[in-house]
Amino acid sequence: MIAHARDRLGLDRPMAIRYVLYMRNALAGDFGRSMVNNKPVSEDLRKFWPASVELALAAIAISAIVGVPLGVLSAIRAGRWLDRLITPGSVFLGSMPIFWLGLMTVLVFYRQLDLLPAGGRLAVGVVPPPTITGLYLVDALLAHRLKSGTSASVNRRIGGMR
């Protein structure tokens, strides 16, 4: 069985040959088959890339909106109490393991503040916008459904606006 699996996965070939074959196939759009569901990996990539792009863009936006002003404040107030507060805080957050920071973010924004969904891109019961790009925020803007795509808890906080 082991020999059959090594042959089927191409593990009986030298690593250089496997790498060249992988790169050739990847450049052609063939990333192989998933070991979990035996579907082509490219199908999963097509399905999940929009969520990854949205997550990355949201992280960049939050970093820019929060990090740049704090860095400017820290530079302007160099050596003062604000700088002595911001610098260790940024070092602490920057050195924290990302999985732990992610769990704490879910704990704060989902459990404590009830602002964001924890199990997916949308809260339970929220209908996603019609798929145009696969990016929910862009699709909601394109479909003029931004207000109906927010969670119920956010609607309660902003006065029941729908």
C-alpha cells in the first residue's frame, strides 16, 4: 500500500523532477487534487479566494487606519507618556502569535461587543448579496444592498436602520 501511494503521489521520483512537474502544472493552472475531498484544488481556490482577498484588504485597511495615526502620534510625542504607551503596545501586539491574536479578536468583537459574525463571513440569517465579483462588500455596493447586509446587532446599535 505504501509503495502504491508513493507511486500514485509521485514520491518515487527525485525531488527536482517533482518540483519541475509541479511548476509546469501550476503554471498551467493544475494544482493537483485535494487529499481531503479529491476535487481539483483549483476549484477550492476559485471558491475561497474572494474571502481571503476581503480578509487581507480589511487587515490592511485596519492597520493603515489605526497604525499610521498611532505611529505619527508616537513620533510627534517622542519620549512622552503617549509614546511610552504606544511603542510597547505595538511591540507587544506585533510579537503576539497571530493565531492567539485572532482568537482574542473573535472573543472581543463577537462575544463581548456582538459586532461581527464568528463562524463565517456573514451572521446567521443574513442573505449574501447577489454574486457578481465574489467579494461580498463589493457585491453589496454594486447591488445597493449594503444596509441589508449588516448584522441585526449592528442594526440595533444604529437605531434599527434597515
